[in-house]
Amino acid sequence: MLGALVCGVLAFVLLLIVFVFREAWPSFQHNGLAWFGSGGNPDQQIEKIFTSGNLLQEPVYTFHAWPIIWGTILVTGGAVALSFVAALFVSVFVVEFAPEWIRRILEPVIRLLASVPSVIFGLLGVLILVPFIGDHVITEGNRRSVSYIVSLSGYSLMAGVLILSLMIAPLMIALFADGLRAVPRGWLEGSLGLGINRWRTFWKIGVRTARPALVAGTVLATARAIGEVVMLAMVTGGVAFAPNPADGLIFFVEPTRPLAATILQTAEELTSPPMRQTIFAMASVLLFSAVMLSLAGWAIKQPMKRYGVRA
Amino acid sequence: MTTTAARPQIRESSASWRLSDRIGLAFAWLLGLMFLAVTAGIVLYMMVQGIKYISPTLMFTSPAAGFSESESGGFLDPLLGTVIVALLALVIAFPIGLGVGVWLSEYGRPAWLARLTESTVEMLAGSPSIVFALFGVLLFEQGAVGFLSRTNDGVVYGRSFLAAAAMLSLIALPLVVANVREGLQAIPGHVREASYAVGKTKLATTRRILLPAARPSVVTGAMLGLGRVIGDTAIIVLLLGATLRFNGAGDIPILETLRGTGSTLTSYVYANAPTGEANQPHKAYAAGFVLLMMVLLLNFAVDVAVRRGRRMTWAS
């Protein structure tokens, strides 16, 4: 009977995948690989697609999502990179160097931060970080220098990256710490016995042994970051603009809008058939990358089982 | 943890270390303390702002349409909405998650099906909730499930508490499965063998011996799932409709609300943030504070459950 239940769950997930990809197909079919390419302003294209559905005309499908995809890559990549460095040091600190009483505070705090709803991060971002960036980080000169392309208001790539890295750090720390704790004690003691100091011992032996756990944690955190919706929709600015690294450092404070946030903001346009198919196309890109990432995480965890790490 | 006991009690001074090592250690300390400070800052700031703006009237009046903070009412409906949605989602996710977890841990034959299930559940855990929300939109607009939401001239609206809860259960499911499974696997094999030896069947063993023993993990899984459900916004915004008040469908008292649209605290905060439609940040702070308190309470409950679970050990 339980077997039937399990089969039911599997069938439901299969149905989910099939439904999403089938609904997305027309958009990919009309654009081909150019769907992923650049060309034109996605916001204007969305507008055209949307109205074409409602006026009973020939539906328009032209959509080039590169600025949105580029925004996703920048936000996710930036947050994961920042979070990786921080999470690595914090997890080393928690596992090996923190005094007992700090550890006893830090561990529940990490769990707490992991469970704060993303809308609260978004609210704080909008009310504190965004005005701060707008007033203190962006100068008048910056604003003028790109005013003919995009207006800088504080809603930016930087706000998204900073908050997102704070949101995925607890997940990374938890997974990294699990890996670091599983390092056989004898290996570390062998190194300590040779007179190597505690930092170097842990850095060279502990962290190196836990490498698969580090990679697996990073992959899972990337999946979480790609799927983050509400916070990014609130703080990154809501225009499909591709921040241009050629602009110099201003590029960090330029607005953008990742895939998931785009879906949320265009969700009201689901009533128009071609628009709905375009939205599902974006969702299927997200779903595909999530599936690929979880496959990668699974593959990476395999060598860890040799050390007896259970994660 | 045995590693804690093995830790050397006398610490060597880092003064004799190489500079790079000392910098590394200092950096670890700095980031650890900074992490603590940032989290404390977020929670304390939310509390200060929340207590400043919250009032009993705000919590016990329904939202109303209005342009200023004094006209737009409180957030009773969103508060109740959060409770309804959370309970509904748990009612769906808990039995299914329990079943899948038990099957994975105790039965798990054939092996390929077990592995497939395991990776599917893992994939569900990693999938963006916005994809579930869109799938929900598609699924609940089908005529066959039209009874779950409002129907106008044969057009199924597809947005209701039932629809939202069904999709939210998908994000709670992986947490329930993982925790149930972990709890069952922590029970040593000789406990099962002892139960078989006194003539209990496999089903009876699972129900009478294993599940009661694994109760702390089961409770933890349910709580963690509940926390995720309460905090989710994307599914609520897409699948619960955008009405701030309960907007029932039909005329059967309770079912009417469940089939109708409404809001939860997350969608209320989202709408009242400066980027949202209502833009009343003070109310967003107050509602966010209530939401955060719920999450903190759940976290605390998980801690208690975990600690209770640790007290019980098996002689081996």
C-alpha cells in the first residue's frame, strides 16, 4: 500500500515536469535557441507578447531572455561566491575554534537565520539596504554617467547579492560543518603530533578532506539561490536590464531582474495565452537547472560515502 | 558528540604561528562574530519595529481598502489565512511524507524504485517554489478539479486556499520524508528483530515500535515543514488570489472559505512593502514581526523536540 503511495508521488512529480515543459514548448519552438540569446529589451517583448494574446491577433512569441538570464547568473554567482568564503570560515570557526559558549549560541542562530522567511529579508532590504545604497554608495556623478541608459535608485544587483548571500549562508554553513565534523579525528591528531599548529592542521587536512562536502553544499545553495523569488523581486529593481561589467564599478549598483523574480512580476499576465507560454518557458529553464543541480549534488556526494560521511 | 570531549583543553598561544595562519584565525573569528551580530541585528530590528507599530486592534480587525495607514484596517484575515494554509498543507504533506519515509526506510524494494524516489524527493527539495506555483495554476484550472475553487460560467478560477495548500505541501514534503527516514534509520536493527521474535508482523512492528520510537524526528520534520510553509510567498501570491480579505466561494460555511481566496501574512507583507501595491511599511513591519514570532516559536519547538529525542538512547 505504501508502495502505491510512493508510485503516486512519483507520478505526480512526473506530471508536474511534463505539464510545465509541454506548456512551455510553443515559446521555445518559435524562438529556437535565440530564446537564450540577446537582442531587444525583454520588457518590451513581454508587453508585445501580452497584448497580442488579448487582441485575438496572430500571437507574437519573439522573446530574447539574455538580460534576464545574465541577471540570474550575476545575482546567483555573486551571492554564492560571497557566501562560500564566509560560510567556509564560519563553519571552520564553529567546528574547531569557537569556545564552547560561542558555539552554543552560534549553532541555534544559524538554524534561526535559515528559517527567517524571505519576505522579511526583502522588507528589510527595501527599507534599509536599498535607501542606504541609493544615498551613500551611488554618487551624483555615477547617476549622471549612465542616466541615458538606466536610472540608478539603489534597487540594484548589489542589494540582491548581499541579502541573498546572507540567506544561503546558513544552508552552506550547516552542510560544510557536517562535512568538517566527519573528518577522522586521528588524521588531525597525527598532524598536531608533528608539531603543526591548529590552524594549519585544520586548514590543510580538515578542509581538504571535507572538499566533497564543500562542493555539495555549494551546489545545493546554488539551487536555493536560483529559486529565490520574493526577496529578489523586491530589491533588485524590477527592470530587465543586463548590468554591464564594462561600466566599471557602477555595474554593481545597476538594477537587474533574475528569472524567478520576472515570473512573479509577470504572473498577472498569465491570462494571455502566448504570455503564459513564455512564462512557463522561463519556469522550465528554472526547473531544468534545479534538476541538473540536484543531480550534480547527488553525483558529488558519492565519493564522500567512502569516508563514511552521511549527508 | 564525542569530538567535543576529545578536544584538547589547554590551548596553545597563536603568538608563535606564522602570520598567514594568524590572519586566517582572526578572519574566522571576525566572520563568526559578524554572522552573530548580523542575525541579532535583523531579529532585534524586526522586534523593535514590530513592537513599535503593533497593537491589538491591528491584529483583530480585518483589512479594508484605504489609502492611509489609519484607513486600511488590520491583518486579522492574513493571520488566520496563514494558520489555515499551514494546517491544510500539513494535513496533506504529513501523511504522505510519513508514508514515503517509512517505505524508504523499512521496505525500499525494489531498490531502483527506492533510489528513484530518493532522488525525486531531493529534486523536490531543490526546485524553486515559483515552479510549483505555476504548475498549480495550470493544474487547478482543469475542469476536473473545478470543485476546489470558484467557477464562473464554466471557467475555473483555480485560485483558492485548497489549491495553495496543495502546492505548499510539496515544499514541506521533502523535509518530512527526510526527517522520518533519518529517525527510523537511527533505530538499531536488533529492536526490529526483538519485535519479530515475539511474533509481531512487520506492519505491527513499524506502527507500534518504530514510529513511537522515532516520534521526535517525525515531529521535527513536521515542524520544519510547517516553518517552510509559513514563510513561503511565491505560491501564496500566485495561487491564493490577491484579495486581502477572505473572499468565499459557494455557501457551505467552512468549505466556502477554503474554496475562496484570501491572503496570508507573507503576501500581506509583500503587498505592504514599498515595492508592493498597498505600500504601508508600518503595517508591513507589524505583520512581519508576527510572522517572525511564529517562525521563532516553531524553531524553539524543534529544539525541544530534538533535545527530547537525544535523551532516549538504545543499549547496543
